[in-house]
Amino acid sequence: MENKVNISNNSVESAGITKDYKEAIAEFVWNGFDANASMVNIVFKPNEINYINEISIVDNGSGINLATLGNTFGSFLDSVKRSSFNRSSSVRGKKGKGRFSFIAFAYNALWSTTFLYKQSKKLLDYEITISAANKDIYIDEHKKISKNKHTGTSVKLYNLHDVTGSSFGSKEFIDYLKYEFGWFLLLNKSKGLKLCINGDSLMYEDIIADNEMLTRIVSNALNEEFNFRITYVRWHEKIGDKFYYYFLNTAQKELFKQLTSFNNNAINFYHSVYVESPFFDNFAPSDRENSEGLFGANLSSAVFKSLIKELQSIIENKQKDFIRSNGADDLIGNFERKGVFSAFKDNKYEQDKKRELVEVIKEIYCIQPKIFKGLNETQEKTSVAFINLLLDSDERENILSILEGIVNITGEERESLALLLKKTSFNRITRTINLIENRFKTIELLKKLVFDLKRFTTERDHIQHAIAENYWLFGEQFHLVTANEGFEQLLYKYLNMVDNEHVKRKLKPLTDKEKKRRPDLFICRQRSVPDPTYHDDELEENIMVELKRPTVVIGKEQLRQIEDYLDFITRQDEFNSQTRVWKFFVISNKIDDYVVKQYQEFQDKGKRYLVKSWGNLEIFAMTWDDLFRNFQVKHRFLLDKLDFDRKAIEEELKFKGIALTADVVAAAVVQRKEAF
């Protein structure tokens, strides 16, 4: 039977029908879901050269009721679809136009549908055809009692143009379907809704970075409770220029949408929120005058306002979680690459300060990401340095005051940042105390080694291993170059560490005897210390340590050995820069009268333990007691306050049945290094 649409053929052409084949397919898929289909299948079979002449969209929905065919196909601008599911304020098949979308890439369309005829309670089949040449005519024919057991509709589009098999198998097409239907499939996951391509389910999950289903109950003044099903989605990629709350009724029709409060924050927080509730069944979004409305709620109602506050709280917390786990780490990584934290040196104290600064920056970034956005490199370094300066002073609480002058901070955010500032300060104190405590225990073990067990202690087997793992005794920022290795190998390693040279350069010849000499410990450090003579230069400090058996007395012979080391170095062009300061230490339990006289000779230099000095080279002679006393003097206040029990280590080991041999004590000293 031939039927006339209430519009001319030319009017259909000019009615804004889509010309995009992807949108056209989507229109038919939405029609299937509008008909309560649980599965829609896009079917096409390209040949060997990827040519296709037809494509079908098959669903298991309720079919097209013959009794209402005039309303759906006959009324171009007044379709029952206008009350069906809606997204992004554009009703699928809006006002009957959706069925004409096939003209984007096909000349003919054939609907084969099965529906339940209520009068006879039987399933009926019939077909509907429309051609692009006569769009104002639709034909329904071949009516018969169905042999099918279920309702459904198959739309076959044939005599295709401007498309190939690749058009429907391409990544572009698949991705379009994911972003068009992924959110809808997620909302109806519990119902088992599927969109398939040639029988394979569309795997949309990869476009969703995070999602959560929530329920909230909001009461009105009459204590009536309204349930809201909230679906939060964070996308991997941007899905539009703005991010919205979508409000849906029980039929999942979108009544309206509203911008979230988290747009344009430049942190890639791509999100959508879908709110479903019977509350919206009689909702009047266009009515803003009456708080309750004559026939239902509206935007001014107390329930809706409470709901919006709840939604804002949810998204605010989600954004903070996102920033902490993604955005803040990206920001810190970007700062690292640009050298914003370059002022921090590679030692425990400086790295602790850096960790504290990073935590505070992350918290500030969570409160307001824009503070760190759009800055050039100089501004980034200045901002970070300013925050670090406040953290290093007694003015750390002023960070809150300054921040409150820039952005609005909630009470919860203020409390969180204040707690972090106190926590990081306390953590730094705790870490420092633990560091001092562990170092004190190391000192006590070393005393056992060089005093109580000196008869069994050797410089190579015991003392050297202990000091090599605890070279903080000579300074916080030193790096171990080598321990107990030949002098030639030592010089090569030094170049690698200090100058980043990984290719062996030819050094001036060393004698076989010289090559075999093994300084016990060689450590170096680089620090920005002004040259006292040439103020534009910086000095690099290097230390070499010669450890003597506790029974050896330091005298002229031992100092001459150090002078031999000096000679080795000054003969090499690679090591005689005037900006490299060399300090040599020789350590044992006792010194002789010759060393005492050398102390007096160089007393005017103002450097304790100095016995030789010329140019940028210095030699120091120390006893173990001198070394231990230096530690105690520097940390006297903390040691007194902490009230360490000097017998605790020995008693603990005895309780465990461990005898204090030289080997055991040396091993214990090495293990203590793990605490640093």
C-alpha cells in the first residue's frame, strides 16, 4: 500500500537530514534502542575488493506497530519518537526525520518488522520501503502472520554510494560508535544491552578512564524522599567543548543538561554525569518562577538545588582524586624535566625537603590547578622557590593565607592543607631524629671496633668496609668513588663520576709499584662553594682517606705515604685544576710528636688537624676519638635531649646471643647504612 508523507520530496531534502554516513547509522541504532531493543547488530559483508551494496541494522525491539504507522512514517514533523530517548539535546529520529537519514549514502531503504498485534495477540510481519528518489512516498506491504518467535526490526539500506566496506570497518567509525553509545551502554550495563558489528559486541570500555555508579536520596520539606541514580564517567579523551550533568527520567529521556562547575580547568579532566530519577518524570526545566511548580518540580525547587550541591561535591572529590593520581604527577614530572627542582642536592636532607615541597605543591594543585598553569619556566621556578622558602621558615602557615587571597578555599580544603603543612613539618623532624639516632648507633659500633676490639681489627677487613658505607662521617654531600682499589683504577673512576667521562683517557704512566698502591677510601663531592680568592669561581671538594690499623701510630712515615698520593695526582693533567680542592685524611688511634708539631706549624690556618698545606692540597691527621668527638659536638643538643643509652646496642646483641667480634661489629655498622 502506497502512502503519502505530509511533506514534499524537496522539503525532505531541505529539512536538515544528515549527510554523514556515521550519523545516519547512529540514527537507526538509536531507533532500535528506542524500541526497547536489548541488542542492535550492524551487519555488512564486503567482497574481495571491499565493495558492499547493502548494510542492515537489526534489532530485537518491539517492532513497528502497523496501527501507528501513520504517526511514525506519515508525519514528518510530528513523530512519536520525540518522546523517546534523548541525548545532547538532539532527539534521535527527531520529528520523524531519523528514518530519512539513509539518503546520506543509500538510494533505497527496506524495513522488515515483526510486532505484536494486540487484538489477535499474534506476531505479524510486514515491510516498508522508501526510495531516495521519492522520499515523500512510503509503501507498506507483504503483511502476514509471522513465523518468528520474537519481535524486532531489520532495516536494509541498499544501492549504496560514497561508502565501502572500509567505511564501516574503520577505526574512525568504531570510535564514533564508542563515543556515541558508550555512555548509554554503560548506563544500561545491568540490563545487558549490546551494540554489535557483524555479531561482535562493541568494546567501548577503552574510552572510559573511570566510572562509578552512585545513589543519593534527597528529601523535600514534606520529608518525601527522592532517589537519584548517578553515573559518573571520566573519558580518556575529550568528548566535547564542555562537560555536563545530564538529567534523565525513568524512560531515560534527557529532560535537559547543565554545565558542571569544572569546565575549562586545563587539566584534562574529561567527565560527564548522568542522573536518572522518577523526580524528573514531571520536571519542568523551563519553569524558573515557581519553586515547586504547578504540576511538578523545576530548577528552583529545594530538592533540585540540594541535588546540584551533591553533584558538585561528587565531581569535586573525583577531580581531586584524578589530580592526585594523574595531573599532579604529570605536573611534578614536567617540573623535573625543566629543572624546576634543580636547587636540591643529592643528599638525604635536601631530598627530604624536596619530598615535602612536592607534597605541598600537589595539594595546592588539587585545590586550584590554574595556579600552576600558563606559567613560563622562570615563573614556575619562582613560584616553587617561593613556596619552598615559606616551608623552610616559620611562616609556612602563611601559605594558606596567600592561597586564600588567590582562590576560594573550602573549609575541608583548608583543613587538609593545614594538616599537610603540620604533618610534613613533623615528618621532617621525625626523619631527622631517626637519622641522628641511627648515626649515633653507628658511632657506638665503630668505637667498639677501634677501641675495645682493636687487637682483632684490620684496616682492610673491618674498618674500611665500615667507613665505605658511612662516609657521612666526613661530610653530607660526598660520593663514594672507590674503596680498596688500585690507584690507576681509582683515577679512572674519579673522572667518570666528576666529569661524566665514560671513555678511558690515557693517563701519564704510573710505575707498577704505584699502580698497586691502594688508598683505603676515596670519596668526592661537588658543591657550589665560592672560591675565597676568585669570587666568580666555584670549588669542588675531594677527600681521600687512609685508614690505619688501630695499633698503628700516625707519624712521619704515614704522612709521607699521603704525600706519595699527592704526587700521583699532581702529575696528571686531568686532576690538577685549581678549582678542585684535595683533602687527604689519615686516621688511627694515636699520633706521635711529629704530628703534634705539624699541628702547631699550621695553626695559623685556622683548620684543626691540618699537618700539610700547599696550593689546593691539604693533609689532615686525626685520631678516631677526634672523628667521634666531632660528631658528638655537632649533635650534642639532640643527643642530650634524646637521652641515648650507650649500652643499649651491646645489651641487645648479647640478649640475641651474638658475640661482639670484629667481624660482627663491622657487619653491623655496614647494615646500619640501610637506615640512612
